Amino acid sequence: MKRVFAWAAAHLVAACYLLALALWVLWALGNAGWDALGFATGRLTTVEVPLSSLQSQDVALTDEGLWVTTGADPQFHLELDQPVRSVLFATDAPASGFEGYWADAGQDFSLRRRVWAGETGSGVLLVFPEAADTLRIDPAAGAGVVLAEGENAALTVNAPVAFWRYFVPRAGQALALAVLPAAAAVLADLGLFWKGRLLKKRG
């Protein structure tokens, strides 16, 4: 153990990044395990939610049976009776235009609680970092984008998520993983420096 501490003291930056990586892996595994337990106990269930049952803005169903954006700020709002960890939207629209927001009951949506969508073989997938029952999905901005086809088009709530996705950080988390370990290493180095100075004075 002394050798480990000695190595960490001599390689503070590397040690801080390794510690951050280990904590991130533990956090991701914890989320994956908690979701697996949720599906096993029924706390989380996979359900189809028709688009027609959702509150929407700047989205309309045409006479041809197409769900099309009609304005500059299309939105779908979801309020469910179970926690939501993921939403799968079967669409040919590009994932780059989709955003997801989550909020607690009674709170407004915020850019601090936003996720970007990713493409899958089945459509566009939004994975939320924490469970929520109040969601907003913003599809591709601008009018004239076809989102889905058919009156019975639906979203899949709590669609199964690939295990590796739990380890992919959001933009803010990636920034924290890149910056905070280096800042912690600088602070630790300063602490060791002043500790050495104090020991010399006392000696």
C-alpha cells in the first residue's frame, strides 16, 4: 500500500485520472444494475405510447397519415406513471436534430437537463442519465420534416439500452472527467508542497 501511495504522489495527474475513471466505471455499473433491477421488479416497463396521446407543439398529422413538423419549435411532452430511462422514436429523420429534456414535477425544462439523441437500427434513441416521469422531446427544428407515418405511430418508452451506452458520458460529464482530475492533481500538488514547507519549518 505504501508503494501505491508513493507512486500516486509521484504521478499525481495520472493517479487522479485513474481514480476518476474508476469512479466513473462504478457509477455506470451502478446505473446499469439499478435499471436491471427495475425491469426485474416491474418498476420499469417497456411500453408503446401513441403520438396521438401526447401533448405536442408545431407537429401535425396530415391527411396522408404523416406526422410532420409545422413550425420552428416542434415538441412532444410526456408525463407517465412510471420512471423513464430511455425513449426510442422510430423515424427516418436525422438523430442530430433530436433533443430530450427531463424535469421533476412542477419544474421547468432547462438546458442543464438536456440529452442529445443517437441513431440505432430502429430509429432515434434518447437515453436519460436519471429516471424521470416528465419529459420533453424536441425533434428536428423547422417545418416540413416527416417524423413518422401512420395514425398509430408511437414512441417506445424504456426501450432496452445497450450495456455500453451506460459508459458514454454526456457533454457536461465528459468535460468534468477531462478537467476535474487535472484540477484535483494541481490542488494535491500544492497541498504536498505546503505540507513539506511546514515540516521543514518545524524541523
